[in-house]
Amino acid sequence: MTPLMSLTAPAPDANAAPGPADAATVELRGLRRAFGTTTALDGLDLTVRPGELLALLGPSGCGKTTALRMLAGFEHPDSGEILVDGKDVTTVPAHRRDAGMVFQSYSLFPHLNALDNVAFGLRMRRVRTAERRARAAELLELVGLADKGDRFPHQLSGGQQQRIALARALALRPRVLLLDEPLSALDAKVRLTLREEIRRLQQELGITTLFVTHDQEEALSMADRVAVMRAGRLEQCAAPAELYARPATAFVAEFVGTMSRVPGRLLASGATVEVLGRRLPVDGTPPSTGDGADVDVLVRPESLGVTVDRAGEGRVLGTSFLGATVRVSVALADGTLVKADVPAHDAGRPAVGEPVRLTLPDRPVLVAPRAT
Amino acid sequence: MARLTARPTPATAPWRALVLAAAALYFLVPLAASVVFTVDVPGRGVDLGAYTRILDTEGFLPSLLLSLELAAATIAVVLLLLVPAAVALRLTAPKLRPVVEVVCAAPLVVPPIAFVAGIGTVLKWGPEHLSRTPLFQTFVAVQNPDFPVVLVLAYAVMALPFAYRALDAGLRAIDVRTLVEAARSCGASLPQALLRAVLPNLRGALLSASFLTLALVLGEFTTAQLLGFRPFAVWIVNISGSQAQMSVAVSVMSLLVTWLLLLVLAGFGSRRTPSSTSDRK
């Protein structure tokens, strides 16, 4: 680690995209941490590849923020280790970690203007004034706020504050960028633009980035890979498309996107399932519940077809207009609630109370043990 | 503050004026009476003699200087004691906050007379039992009439409730933990983070804590009198026996001086520090 060297050395191509070759690899190995009786991390193993943006996704209290704070050096694991480029940094104090962090709440220093906020880290490293001015101005330009350098945090909007915070986190050219729900305090529109901007910057700089979020849409749209966490453990870590199409567990399936459970029956050999009056192959390994067992088939709303049919065993409970599609809630004969998306322009849109028939495409389906 | 002094709606305006007038009356009438008493000499009309004589009166400057020195020392002790404690409380042990709050409020509950009686007892008891130890010299030193350290210690305790409130309000307004963590992720060590990221944002709170302490020390009488020292307040009371008019004149003066100090501190507090990176060319 030679942060001072890399800072003071002339860096003409500082912001040109460096290849993933000089980006850092981050490994979390068997991290455990308990706060009193609550276990925040229960043996977390995770590897972040050089230059990728990895989103840590999970419900609140699943330990994702704790994991990030451990990487930043603000929390210490009870056991396990944290490696950056193969070097154990578990005992390195936070200010020598070489990790830039953007916080959930506005964390700019209220007594400093935007430029000084960005230059704060350079000042701590005793970079000369002229140089840190230039570098801070360069970073403000990078986040599109070159003209706001003399504004104080209270004179800036939430979105602008988070951009400045991002510039500040990048000022020391950290090996790893840590984002702790940086968008959750912003309103919807700003969130979308800033999301794209963070992604653009991250790809431009090729910096290894960890992004904590509880918003699955955010995770799926921004990340190279998404790590879904639950109760302090990793459930699945995969590219967004794979996570959506082939969730490894029922938890992932239901947490990422919308999933309905349709009752089905596993047939002999366990390779086929009988659901909605037809037989479909099982995707992946079926739950070991034995032959003829009652199971739930997991289906995405967009893969269910809805047709009005007097003899259909479903009944429409309600519809909600989502723009391009209409989400139809259907109650099956046994009371199960299923959600299906039908195109909004479809003339044959079912009305509330109408009997309908649900259809599944001829594709392998995911199966989970029957929820009780 | 800007939000508090926002333009009143038409419906509330008369009420505000009324309350303000009542408060002004309550405070200004006694003050005006004092001023009139000091300048109005029966038979001779207006005479500022009471004020001009102050400087010449024996003991004025030494007692005022002693009070100011005591105030400065007390402020230093209180801030050095409270600031690290309050910040540490926020960072590491938020659950202990009610305990510290109660401890800091305790001096309000104990009457000064009881407090000073306790101190007096200790000061008498100490030398008797410790006469053969080096601590004896300590007891003598803290009661040095030129600079009674024992008064600083007593005042520090008495200022705790006010200073703690002021600091707590300042800390409440900022997110100490996030500021410290943000500074640390920018490469600042913990002391640097506190010095560069937290303290500058507490300036208002530090100033008001200092000011409250200053006002308390300048006006404190009971403790100093009973322990036999002669700071400003004691001096005022002592001369009021012989020169009533002048003692009131001194009180009015000290009130004005205190206000002036408050204004200076307030002005100092609202000014932004010149930024270190952008201002140096």
C-alpha cells in the first residue's frame, strides 16, 4: 500500500479507465459477528472480482451493512478474515484501509464547502495545497458539479450532496469503493439518474465496488453480480439475469422479483411435476420430499397466462395497472393467491370476480417444498 | 435560528408583540430603575460620578481580573472534561447517556450552600489528617488567594449542567458517528477525525457552553464568599455597604460587559472559518 506515492506521482491518465488488471480483489472468508444475542454475520464467504460492481442485497438485518462496514474497518469480525489482493487487512485500522466509502445519510462535513470536502482526504495525507485543489476540482468535474465547489452542504440538494460524497470517496484513489445504500435517502427521479451515474463512473474508473442495497431493482440494474444475503449468510451470488432466471433457493426466488407459489405434485423419479393440469419438467434438483409429494411450483408473473374461462378454477380478485402490463391477482380453488402479468393492451383483460384459467409455458419450472 | 425567527403569520403577530412587550417590561424596568438610581443624584440632577469613580476604587481591577482568570480556567476545565466525554458517549456508549445526564444535572439539585459547606469541611479536615504527607502542600496550593484553584474546581462542577446541555444540543444537531467514519475513510486517524470533522461543527455549542460558564463564574457569590476569596461578585457586595450608588453602577456595568461578551461570542460563532483549501491562493 503506497497511497502517498500514487497520489503525488504525476498521473496524467488518472481518470482514463485502468484495466481490471490494477483493480483489487476482495475476499471475505468465514466472517462472523454477533451483537449481543443477534448474529449479524454467520460465516459469510464472498469474493469480489477485480473491477466489478457487486451488489449486496437482502432484507434489513441480513448483515449486508455489517459486512460492508467490516470491509471499511468500522466493525471487527469475531472470526474470519478480510483479504484485499490476497493481503489480510482484518487488523488494519479504518484510515489505512484504502477504501472509499459513501454513506446512506448525508455525511459531508457541514463546516467545509464542496471543494474542501472532496479535498479532505488529500489534506489528511498532507498533499500540497495547489495539488489538492487541482485534484478536488478534477473530481468535482467528474461528478458534474465543477461549478458548485464553493457551496456548503446545506446549500446543496440531496443528490448533489451524494455526488460530492462520491467524489470525496474517490479522492484518495482507493482500491475499493464502498457504497452503503447511497441512494435510499433520495427521491425516485434523482435516484435513477444517480444510479446510472455511479455505474458509469465505476466502469470508467474500473474500481472494485461493493454496493449495499435492499432495493432489488437497484441491485439488478446496476451490478455485475448480485450477492443475496439472508440471516448473515450468502444465499446466492450470480449475475442479475441468472439470479432472476435461475434462483438457487426459494428465498432468492421470492426476494428477487415477484414469485407466486402454485401448488403442484411431484411425480415419480422427481423429474416431473404436475401443476395446473399439465406435466412439466423440474428445473434443477427437486426437493427431496419423495414421490407424489405436494410441492409449490415457483412462477414469475410474466410467465403465467390468464384466459377467461367459465370452467376455470381461478377467480380474479383484483387487477392493478402497471403501465405496460396489468397485474392480475387470482385466487385458486384451494385459496392460493397467484399473481400474473398480462399485457395492458390485451382486449381480453379479465374483470374482477371473473373465473379464469391459468396456463404455464412449456418450460422447466422451479420447485420448492410446500410452504406450510 | 433562521427558522425560529421566521416571519410571523398575520394572526400570530399581535400576540408576539404582546409577549415581547411584557417580557421587555419585566426585564427593562428593573434595569432602568438601576440606571436611574446610579445617575440621579438628589438636588444635582444627572451625574455620572458613580461610573467614573469605579476605576479608582480599591480592589476593582484585581477582583475583576481574578474573576476573568477563574472564568477562563473554569471554561478550560469544563470543556476538556465534557467534550471528550460527550463525544465518546455518542460514539461508543449511547446507553450510558441517561447516567451522565443525571450526574451532570446533580449540581442543580444540591444547594450551593450545602456544596460549599462540604468543600469547607474537606478543606479543614484535609490538612489535619494529611499534615505529614506531601498532600498538605496541595491543600495549601489550591487555596492560594491569588488564584484559588479550589474555586475553579467548584465552579467546574456548578457549570456542568449548563455546559452539558449546550454541548448535548450541539451534538444532537450533527451525526457524530457518520462524520467520524467519513473522516476515517478519508484517511484521518481517530484524533484527527475528532479535531477536523467533529469539533469545527461544534463551535456554536462550545461557544455557548463557554459563555454560560463565563456568566456563572462572573456572577457567583456564595461559594467565593464563604470560602473567603474576593472575586468580582464578592467585591460588589462588599462595597455596596459603603457606597450603594457605586455598587449598583458596577452591577449595571458588569451586565453591559456580559452582554457585550455575548454579542462578540455570537458574532464569532456565526462567522464561517475561512476554508483552508479554497482560500489560500
